[in-house]
Amino acid sequence: MHEYGIREGYRDKDFLRNAFFDFIDRIYPGLDFKIWYEKGFWLDNYIPHSIVIDDKIVSNASITKMALLVDGNIMKGIQVGTVGTLPEYRRRGLSRILMQHILNKYSDSMEIIFLYSSKEALSFYPKFGFDHYNEVIFRQTQNIPEPDYSARKLDIGTDRDFSLMREILGRRTPVSRLFGALDYDFITIWHILNLHPNHLYYLEKEGIIIIASESNNQIHIWDVIYDKPMEIQEALPQIIKSEDIKSINFYFSPDLLGFNYDDTIVDSESPLFVKGTFPIGGRKFKFPSTAQT
């Protein structure tokens, strides 16, 4: 078997950083890590581990160091993400080499290591001692609030709204203590830049931002960014325009914001795998979608 060198911690090295951007363009077309870096949100907590052949990154697995909240307790952990291999270099065991390297390096110092798998890799992670847990999407299908749309939709292409978004994110309170995290605004901004640039609603009186989208008579609440106690049910009417909403779907656990869900469905889009102590495994939960890498 060939011996492959692993490069990591190269955020400030122009050649490797640009090679990483090129790799992302091929593995995850449409996602942009470059603007995230240029705006100053690629922090030390995010560390790619990459195999480089012929001056290009051919395989990668990144880790994000996180202070996790699990059943109200702070736990030290890492989230593995941005896993992939260029098509022409697959079936050489490169992802296995990277995963074993990460586990060798971090297992002794971290209480939890977790990741979100592609459906094609469901049999891969159990080989390294990861257990699969079902997350759920919490749904409100009854007593949908009457629409009273008054929120201001933010345009983060403007300096004013980008600065406002950044300020509110910088002093946010966690949305869940059941399974959540502290200080992950740099991850949320990645989601905003790539997935939700047009889904930001500012409620000026409450001083909060709700990240929400609407499709097929459903509202999807991806995140609520706030810094003091609030009642989400009172805020929801301000982002609802249609009278034909059939359900409101929440992509985080309800333990802090107390929304009125009456149904749950398994979130099968990106299955969760956890290695380490995980005391809430038998309960209904959802790690905040905008904290996922």
C-alpha cells in the first residue's frame, strides 16, 4: 500500500488553501468556502485534513472543534465534515486513512466525535466505532398561527444588513441544550452564505433573526438567532405571509424555545453518527441544522 502524507492546518498557506477551494468545487459543486474565508469566518476551530497528490487535494476530511451541549452539560467534541475523495482516486482507501488519522489524533482528548453521513457511506462509519442515531424534524401541523407578516427581510449583500446579521449572531443564545453547541456563529454564517442568503427575517422589536423558507405550503424554520428569552410562537406570525400553511417544520430541538410541535418525522437526509458517550440517544432531538458542517 502507498504511504500518503496528510496535510492539515493550512488555512494561511495560499497554495494549499486554494487547492482546498478547487477540491470543494469538484466534490460539492455550488458550495463556496472561499467567500467564507474572505469574510474572515474560517477560524482555527475548522481544520481540514487532506491528502495531496501531484499538487492537488484528492481526499479530505475536516474537523470542527466544538463546545457541545448534551442534555444540559458542556462536552468537548469535534464534528467531522467535508468528507470526500475525487472520483479518479476512489477505492484506494484514502477516506479510511484520513478517518483513522483523525481518530488517532483526537479520540483521547474529545468526549464526543460526530458526523453526518451521506446515504452512500452508511456502512463506512460503524467500522470505526460510530453508532447511528435517528434525528427528527419537529412539526407543527395544528393551530398554525394566523399570518401577520411584518418582519424585514435582510439583504446581506448590503453592508448594513450584513453587519446587523453578524452583530446579532455574535451575541446569540443557544437554541437547544438537549443537543446543541456554543459559539458556532462562524458555522451558521457558512450556512447563511451558501444556503440561506435569502431566508433571513429580522424582527426589530424582538431584536431577533429567524432563518426560514417556505415551500409547498410548509414553513421551514432553520434557526432562530436571539440573545434573551423569547416565545417563538408569538414571533412566528411576523414571518408568515400565506393563509394556506399546512405545517411548520423546526430543524432544532424545542427544549429552549418551546414551540408547539405535534408531530415528528425522521430526518433521513443526512444520518447522524456518534462516537463516544451520548446520553440522549433514545430521545427525540435535532442538532441545530445551522451548526452542521
